[in-house]
Amino acid sequence: MAEKPTLLIVDDEKTTREGLRAALEERYDVYIAEDAQAATNLLESENFDVMLTDFRLPNEDGLKLIARAKSLSRPPICILMTAYGSEELAVDAMKRGADDYIAKGRLQIDELEMRIARALKQQNLEVENVSLRRQLEAKFGLENIVGESPAMREIFEVVQQVAPTRATVLVLGESGTGKELIAKALHQLSPRAKQPFVTVHCAALAPTLLESELFGHEKGAFTGAHERRIGRFELAQGGTLFLDEIGEIDATIQVKLLRFLGERTFERVGSNQTLTADVRLVAATNKNLAELVKAGKFREDLFFRLRVVEIELPPLRARTGDIPLLAQNFLREFAKENGKTVGDFTADALEAMINFSWPGNVRELRTAVEHAVVLCRGERIALRDLPPTVRGVAAGGEAKFFQGKDLTLKDAEKQLIIRALKETDGNRTHAAQKIGMSRRTFHRKLHEYHLEGF
């Protein structure tokens, strides 16, 4: 059976709101509120598809309530009702964000239902268009970056906003958090997507070799330079140059990099010819550059040039709610790669992964799932299939919260949500934060697992 759209009716007259509820509850999941404050409390705790509000409310008019509703991350369709109808009020209502307007004196339930249905249809078309656009963006830029936690959703939004610009970006985060994936997404979602994406791992090369690698060199510039070499800046012409582990570069290269960021010019080693390059620079580090600046090991002016936009990736232990999603994603990848029919995790295996601290972050989780897929002897990854370091947490006597050995991934997620609600005394906002899940996703999961009354 299809889920009913949710409808919030706001009216200070009991007979009106109860009458509307009786007339509409067959087709809608109806909530009622007698004033703006009660409506606001409901809007902040639930997601509504439609809000039907009177203009005259105690202490605050319906237009202000509509403005507040439209400021939400998932605003409802807003229809204003009033007995004080006028053209001026209708125009003002539309300016404040109302989607429709109806006079109480001429209110017919059939007409109201028709208007609600029409508005919902239009909204669904808009949502589908946004969804399609995001799917296309994901396909070409964010396909390998998985996460539903508030921190990751915020990062996705920043990436999509910054990618089309020329701004230099500094990506921070512990090793294994996916900094290079962010750099690739910035490139793929930019106008430079069809041009080169060039990577340099700065820590892998000695300073003299790194200088030549970045800027190129002329024949005879140093011992062993038997021919001219084109550097990475030239190779990245028109595209993006990703400098990983930027905190490892020495003072000489810092000066040359600073000049490039200021003038977009450089010289090959052993040459006086000034070259230019149209290159977008993205840098990454797992070090604290601000501390390196204080210690005199990194130029402050370069630091500021690099961090025009700063994106900091959270460690995996700070977004445990994403672990089941990531693990399932890697499971599909490696099951296909190895020709295996593994399709899920046992409760014990999932518990071990959620409880593990993942010092190597997403990269370590990916390796652990690959290990488990290769060793798995059934259709579900069991605790014994995981690497010993990961199994050790579950075996070490920590409190178990998954009940039942035959739980599916969805069952385990449900119990994780129940545990979070119990530990926060039913506070949904705190429970969502505790497991690193957005409030919107958390409410959707509550409905999916029939936990609304918890």
C-alpha cells in the first residue's frame, strides 16, 4: 500500500481543524495544530508534504508561519486559508512563499483536494528533476564517495558548489578518508572535466626530484637530465593538478608554488623561459598545516593561498552510521570482482565493523571487506571472515546490541537506531547525531521500521 502524504492543518478554531481532518484523513496522514508555536514544534520534528494554515492565528499570522516552514531543508507545500480574502493578501501570501491561497467562505473540500493534489504533483516533478540532476552529478563525480551522515552531506554540497569555480581547494583529513576522491569529484564536476586530472604524491619524491616532477627540466639541467622533461603543471594544462601530502614539500618548492598561485607562471629547472599554465590546483594533507606554519616549516602566505576553500573530511569513527552503507557498497564491488554470490553480513560481522575504530578509515574498511569476501564460504560474510584486528573488538567482551544471529543488514540498522533512541531518552535529534545520520534520513528510517511511536 502506498504511503499517504502527510498534511499539517493549523487553525485556532477546533471545529474547523477537526472538520478538515475528518474530511481529509482518508487520503492524507493528518496532523493538527491550534497555533503557530504548536505547528512549529511539529514542523521541526516531522517532515510534512503539505501545510494548510489559517491566516488569523493567536500571536502570529499564517504568513509568518509559512515563511518559517519554507526555510526548512524540506519545506512543505503551503496553502493559506482566510476569511479575510483580498487580492492584496493573496499577492503578499505568494511573496512570502505560499503555494496557493483559498478563501474560507468559499472553501469546498473537493476543490481543496484538487488543489493539494495538483501542488503535490508539481512538487513531485520538481523533486524528480532534482533527483535526476543529482544522479547525473553522482555518476560523473561523486560515485565513489558514499555517506548519508550530516557531515558527508555537507561536504557533498560544498563540492558541488565549489567544483564549477576556479578556486584553489585544500582538502584535509586523516589518511584513508578519501581526499583524492574529493579532488577527482571537484575535477569531474567542473568545466575542466574533459581535460587532464594529474596527481602528484609529494611525499614520495625527494625535493630535487619533486621540483623537476612539478615544473619539468631542460636537458643537462642536472646530472642524469639527458633530455627535456615536461612537468606536471604542463601536463595538467586546462585541467586539474592534485598535490597530495602538500605538507611534505620543502621551502624552495613552497616559494615556486606560491608564485604559480599568484601569477600562474613558472620555469622548468635549468631554464630562464617563463611559462604559463591554466591549471586548477587542489591540495591535500593529513597534517595540521596551521601548526606547521607556527613551527616555521610551512609558509603562512602559501597556506592562505591554498585554503581559498577548505574541505575537512571526518574520520570514519566519527560517522559510524555510514559504515553499513560503505560496507555494503564495497561488498557489491568485491563480490562482482571475485565472481562470488556474497550478498550480506551477519549481525556479528556488522557489529564488529561498527564497533571497530578504523584507524585507516575508509581505505582500511574497504580492504577489510575485500579480505572478507575472498575468505567467505557462504552467502553472508561472517565474523570469522573479517581480519583478526576487526574481529578482536567483538571478541573483546564489548556489550553486544544486535540480537539474533540471522539478522539482515536492515535488521541490524533498525537495532542500531533503537539503541540510539534508548541512549538519548527518545530524543530523535540527538539519536540521529549519535549515529552520524541526518535528521531527514533518521525520520525516514523511523517510518520505514515503524518506530514513529518509540
